[in-house]
Amino acid sequence: MRDLYCRCKNSRLPWFLFYAGLTIELLMVIVDKSNYTNPIEGQLFRITFLLFALKLILTDYTLKEWGVIAALEAVSFVSYRVTGGNDLIRLVTFVAACKGIPLRQILKYTFYVTLAGCAAIIMLAVTGIYGEISMTAAFGHEAAESTLFVGVEPTPETRYTLGMGHPNALACMFLMLTVLGVYIWFARMKWYSYLFLMLLNVGVYLLTGSKTGGLIAAGFLVCACILRYCRPLRDKSFIYLCGLLALILCLGFSLDAAVCAQRVWDARKNMFLTNDPQDDRHIVMLERVDRLLTGRIVALADTVDNHGMVQTWSAFSRPENLEYYFDMGWVKLFYRYGVIPGLLYVAAMSMLLWRIYRHRDACGLLVFATLAVYTVIEAHLISVYLGRNFLLMIMGYYLTERDSA
């Protein structure tokens, strides 16, 4: 039996197990972005978990690594018993299973499969075979005074989805592919590559009207171009400190929003009724920021149970927290999975940032900071779909390997 185990471990079997699981996870992301509802999603999650678990068993880890994996799996099991959701068990197993797989290889495979899937969705929609090419709806850009308090029906707009269900989903997938592609081929990118991607970004914005995706993609491309041509900047410690500062500010703002959402709602209402927010400058500032975020903060206070506000957080979440969705990703992390798993995820992100600094991976730093900022506004990465969050793959590599990618 031991000889069989050693032969399996030293063969290509672990590699095939990992990529079989990754392929299924990526295809589920593509299906989720289409108009099709996957009827066997739960069964597929179990299959991918089994594949990654087998890969983990056939991989060599140090005693310290086994201890960390066991501790995180124990926390994840507690979360599973409390909420009934196995997301964290799958996540920990997937990250640990990344050991021994070249990072660039994983990311290139993820990029090509995701790009092919998105292209297929777009082609099916454009040709009229499957999926809607556009969406007519109210996208919430009217002033709150006319919609929330007066009751005026918001004006519908037509925006393009190209088969992805929502304009923001199209903009989101463009951003993810852009960030992932630049990270993979950063060393080979030229100035005209960034110009081409910027023009594509403008085109996606004109189709979707997604300011969030457009602005963050534009900022990422500008910063990536600067890092590409200002080589000395890549080794400066202060830019990595800026990455840490970005993470702290993103978490701080998200916590502030979760604590003060009701006060922001009340201030907005008071401004309409009495022209006086009846609150301090801090809340007035948050209310103004929330207008730029199209009401994401007040949306936390716009439900019966105030889903997402800090009083709905708990150590390991609750079963009902798995059923409610909203946009703010860092808030969703602590609301959906609990404070303890949320803090462990933040700790893992901090360790990833440290490893990025040690390897002087400047583009990795930019990817880290960009996705941290994006997660303040959108919850794309905080999801049951592991294939959405390629930071997990980068984390799995950097936290288990000693050498640079």
C-alpha cells in the first residue's frame, strides 16, 4: 500500500486531480455568469472538494504546514456545523492543494478557460442563440430624494449585458480578465498594450455604464504601466507599505459603513425633510460617499433585519446569513462567514502581502491593492465559487513555496 501511495504521489496524478477540480470550478463560474441555472451545483462542489482533498493527501507538507491546515480545517468545520455551508472547508482545501503547482501555469490556465467561457457567452447572446444581449431596468442612479422618500418610479435604462445577466457582471469579468492578464504577462507588456486595454475599458464602460469597474480598471492600467517602465519603483519598500495601508483603509471603511449605515440612512432622510442631517460631519461625509457608491451603505439599513450591519455579525455567522446578498464585499465576508473566519482571511491576506513584499512582486502588489479596493464596493471575490478569486491561487503558491514564481 505504501509503494502504491508513493507511486501515485510521484506520478502526474496529483497534477491531474488539481486541474480536474479547477476546471470544474472555473466552468461553474462561467455558468453562473450566464442565464443558465446550474441544477447540480451542490454535487459539483462536493466533487471538486474531493479532487482537491486527494491532491492535498498526495502532496508533501512540513509538520508546521500540516498543523496550519488542520487548524484552519477545524475552524472551517465549526463554520460548517453552525451555518450548514461548506464554503470555508472547500476554500482551505483548495488553497492548500495549490502547493507544488507552478503559479504562472495555474493563472494562465484560469485566464484562458475564463476568457473562452466569456467569449462563448457573448457569442451565444450576440447570435441570438442563448441569453439576452441587453437589459432594461432602473439602475439606481437617480437621487434618493426622488425615489426613496417621494416614491417616484426610477427611470429605466437600457444597458448591454452580452449574455451575462447584468451590465455590472460584464464589467466585472472584463476587470478580472484585465487584472489577471496583466499580472501573467507583466514583464512582456508594452505601452501600446496598456493603451489597447484602456480603449477596451472605455468600450466596456459605454456598453455597461459601470463606473466602478471602469474607474478601477483604468486606475489599475495606469499604475501597472508606471510600474512597468519605472523599474526602480518596484523595489521601494514604501509602495508595499501603501498596499498594507490600502488594505487597512478598505477594512476600516467597510467596518465604518456596517456600523453607521442606519445613521447614514437617517441623515439622508433628514436632509430631504428638514435640510439638516441632524448628525456630525463624519456621517455627512459617509452620506456623500454613499451617493457616489449608489446607495450601497444605506442598502445595509434598508431591510427589516438590517442585513450586513455590524449587529448582524457573529463569531461564526448564522444559516440565514447565507441567503442574503449585497454588494459590499468586505462587509459580506464578516456577515456571511463570521468574525473569526473573516479575521483569519484578513490575516492570510496580510501574510500574502508580506510574501509579495519579500519577493518584490510589484505587479502582485498592484493586483492585491486593486482587488482589495474593488471588494469594498463589489462582492465578486467573496463567493461560493472558488474560481472567481484568483488571489486564492496566488495565496496558495506564496504561502506554501519558498522560491519566487
